[in-house]
Amino acid sequence: MYYIGIDLGGTRIKIGLVKNSELIASEILPAKSFNGLVPHLSLIDQSIKKMLNNHSILSLKGIAMAFPGIVNPKTRKVLSTNEKYDDAIDLDLNKYYQDKWNCSFYMDNDTRMAAVGEWKFGAAIGSDDFVMMTIGTGIGTSAVIGGNLLQGKHFQAGCLGGHFVVNYNGTECTCGNIGCVEAEASSWNLTSLVQKHKNMQQGSVFVKGQIDFESLFSYASRGDLVAEEVKNYCLNIWAAGIITCIHAYDPELVVLGGGILKSADAVVPFIKKRVDKYAWTPWGKVKIKTAELSDFAGVLGVVYCLKNKVDA
């Protein structure tokens, strides 16, 4: 029983070959999600073919895709995008993969699938009440409550925590709202945050081009004023988003994932302290854990859902 899992990120595409529930091969491709999905399909197919040839595999049981948008997993259709792979709404990916690889196909939201991966194989094993937040190019969330993966009537439940408003006077988000968690503190707006800082000219963090969180945290650790203040602003925004998720979904555990975990030593203690202080949880303290499956939680999660016919 061999499966392929595909996790479409804003800047990277993760592809994994899964035997039963074990990841036996993987590849990460660079992505330009603003160019749409179509230009990436042949590259994904080439990677799949290479992995199958390397393992002398003649056929696949299924292909599953974790997509960064709102997805109807019952019909395998993308319903809405947010400046990533925007052409996917018009694609019949179910037909494409069935025709191309003669196997079944499944898809759902990427953070929802990462949460399933951590739930079944990683940091959330044994927990039936948790929220996951991934922080990277954008910010995604998902929730498992009472042992049920939240989806909702319109397939939006749990997965829009990155678009909770934390600053009604803030930055316009790509979703059209104002002051979303994502608009205030994700990679796509980080350069603007730094350049707009009132003490910009005093800060060595300024570079031409993009600034990522890894470099921001590095500059902050060396005493850069601008980097330190922007870092603290982002940490507070993430904590506010997580506290709102806790108030909305009543979890016992929050799992943090995404590229920000390169700076986990600075991020996790700060968020835990804020959550302990400000989350209204009279029953006790919400645990904060880092994701254990790194880049491939979504790959394993979406394959699990395909195999177990989650929306059959």
C-alpha cells in the first residue's frame, strides 16, 4: 500500500512517499505560489515518478494533497484561495490525478492536515482536544475538539485563526480584512513591519529585499533595537491569536508548527507565559508544545485522511 502526500506551501512544496503510515522517501521543491498551481503540477509529477522508480514501485493506492486555502474535502475541490495557487479554484484535481496516476485522490486544508499528522503520529498523540497553529509565510490554524476534526458546514471551522482580528486599526490583510494575526505578524508582511519602524535608521536589521524571522531573531539576540521591538510585537500578536483560539475552542493543548520553530527557544517560553497569564481557563493551564513532524506533518496527515476515508 503506497501513497503520495503533497503539502503545498507558499514557498516550498513537500512531497512524501508513504508506505502504510511510514514516510519512506521525501522531496522538497521550491514554489512560487503566486504563479498558480498549474506550473507546478508537472514538477510534482516528476518528483513522484522519481520516488516510485527509486523504490521500484509500479502503482499507487492514492495521492493526497494539503492545500493552503478553503477546501471541500468531500468533492476534492478548492473553494477559496488567498494569493497562493489562485488558479486551483478552476482545476479538477480529482480528475487530473485519477487520470494521470490511476489512483484515488483526496485533499483538504493544509494546517488541518498538519494537525491530523501531529494528532496521529506526533506531538498531539493521545490528545482529543487541541489546537494547532503554524507560523510561516502565512498563519494557519486547526482544531480537534472532543476527538473530532473541526470542518464546519462550509469547511472553514478551525482553520481561519490566522484571520482573527487582533488590531482593528492595523494592516490590510490579503484576505480583505484589517488587522488579522497574519497581516500583523507573518513572513509576507515582516519586511514592511521593519521598514515602518520609527527607529528604522538606527537599526542594523534593515536590508534590501526580504527579511525573515530567523534573521530577525538573530539580530535581536545581538542587541539590535529595531529587531528586538519587532520581534516582541510579533510574539505578542501570536500569543493573542493563540489565546483567542483557546477561548474559542477550549483545548487542553496548543501545538506550534511552521518555520518559526527555528527560533522555538525564544518563541515557546514567551507564548506559554502569556497564555498562562491571560487565557481564561479556570480548569487549569493549557499545554504548549512544538510540532514533532517538522516539514511532513501535513503529508502524513493528508495520507491518513485518504486511507481512512475521513469524508467518504
